[in-house]
Amino acid sequence: MNNEQKEAMIRAYIRYYNSFDVDGLVSLLHEEVRFRNVSNGEVTTETAGIEAFRNLAVQSAAIFESRCQKVLTFRFHEDEVDVEIDYEGTLAADLPGGPKAGELIKLRGTSRFAFEDGKISTIEDRS
């Protein structure tokens, strides 16, 4: 894949994410996709395989009333793409020991994408 194709796929992924389209998200993923979320240096979530990712995506969608990732920059490396992202979401449900339903969450972070066989094979979100 060239960089234009990778960018187009990442933009599609973000569009599907923002619109809560789990089937769209999954359509872009390699069967053995690996996902990891790192917050303040700690791994908070990790999945392996497309079904585990789908389950996480469905659970995550239920937590938010609205959510929006906005791309700030793309940095292309040989095998990976780093995307700087502004994120905000309004909670639909209380988080244990954390923010409550209706609260707005704002973050800035980086997502790293890797590709295999024309699909997204790795996603690592860092905030």
C-alpha cells in the first residue's frame, strides 16, 4: 500500500468510528488485528483478532452519546502511520470511579496504524 491508500483507509476508519459504524470499522481490519489502548503509560485495553475488536467496539459505542476524532497530522514511516488526534466524546453512561453520563471528555493523543494484506493490522491509541 502507498501512503495515499493508507491515509484514505485511516480516514475511513475515523469516519466509521465517529458515526458508530462497527461493521464499517471491522470491514477495514485484518482478521488478526491487534488493538491496544495506552493511557498515561499504562495499557488499559488490548485485543487480538477481529471478533475481540468487534466486541470492544460494540461495548465502547454504548458508553458514548456522541464522539468525534479529528485528525491533526499524519506521519508516515516505512511500516506504520502515526496520526495525531483531537478527541472529544459525551458519555451516555457513568464510568466506574470516573466521569458521569452527560460529561464531555476531551483528549489529545496519537494513534499508530500498521497494515498487512491491504487491511489495518495494528492500532495503538496513546493518550
